[in-house]
Amino acid sequence: ILNVEQSPQSLHVQEGDSTNFTCSFPSSNFYALHWYRWETAKSPEALFVMTLNGDEKKKGRISATLNTKEGYSYLYIKGSQPEDSATYLCAFKETSGSRLTFGEGTQLTVNP
Amino acid sequence: NAGVTQTPKFQVLKTGQSMTLQCAQDMNHEYMSWYRQDPGMGLRLIHYSVGAGITDQGEVPNGYNVSRSTTEDFPLRLLSAAPSQTSVYFCASNHNTHQETQYFGPGTRLLVL
């Protein structure tokens, strides 16, 4: 079983704060790293799929970086808004034929 | 496109009862998966399929069966429900491509008494 860890488990920030959280994964083999946004009472929605070391992806105020050699990815949210409140999941894929292994997620709450 | 659909949305079962959770997708995705989500455990893979007629076990397959007779449908069957199977179940599908973004259904909330 692959170890995919996310930290922190939960995070409370004020509206306008910038924040970031971490996903760590095994660095021995790497195929892809996914980030998903999961709002309460909804289903997870894809944010990014990252495949190359050094990849940086951006969607609006949310961005992500990837370091496959050391086995981590950061997700950044600039100027957090209450609507950013959600659980952010990362998922690791070791090879093209392997399954996605999900982390437990970081639960973000943005207070107005 | 309807995307990934799941039925029912909510179900209550008694211990020992059997039932089938339905999942369908209209995106012609090769891959389909079933996950369960429990507090503090994240999403755990139950079974998955890489194409019609092909299924394989995930991380927590015990107590569940699947079949994939068509590309569109991937039902999950609970043979004899147990309280430990109380969970929220998500079906997901994706293309077999390099990007492989997973598309999730709305979930089925199951309570086993």
C-alpha cells in the first residue's frame, strides 16, 4: 500500500489570507499526481494533473507545484475566499497501469 | 452529457440484506472505479475496471462484487450487508490517457443497521 500523506489535516484562515498545503508521496517511481477539490455534499472535482518534475499549474487563484525527486507537491491559494472552503485531495499514480492512491485530504475553512 | 450518475442517493439496509449500487457514465470512458469514503480514511478503492469484461480488486474489496458487461455501466453489489459497510460510495470514470482526470459521481450514502 502506497503512503500518500497530506498536511495539515485541517486549516482555518481568514478571508484574504493566502495559504498552502502539502502532499507527499513515494519518490521512487512516479507517473502522475492529481489534485481534487471536494466541497461538502458534492463529489470531488479535478483541479490539476501533474506529470513532470518542476511542473507548475495555475487555475485562477489556485496553483500547484511538483517535485518528483523529493516526493512532494504544494497547493497554494492566493487571497482565500469563503467559497474556497472545501477538502483538497491529492492522489498519486505510480505507473501508467497502477491505481490512484488518495491522501486523506486537507480540510480548508475560510472565515469571512 | 450526464457525466457519471449513481443510484440510489441514499439507502438504508438491514444486516444481511443484499443490494446493488448502480453507476453509469456516458463519456465512453474505459476506466471505472468504486471508492468508499469514511471519516479520517480518505477515499479507498474497492474495485476497478479497465474495460468491459475486465475487473480487478482495489484496496478494500471484501464483501463487494462488481461486473462490467458494458462500457457504460459498473454496478457494485453488496452480497450480505454489514454495519462496517456503512459509508459513502463514489463511482468514478476516466479515459485511459496520460492526463487521466477522474470524474466522480454524486455518491451513494449507505446506512447498514
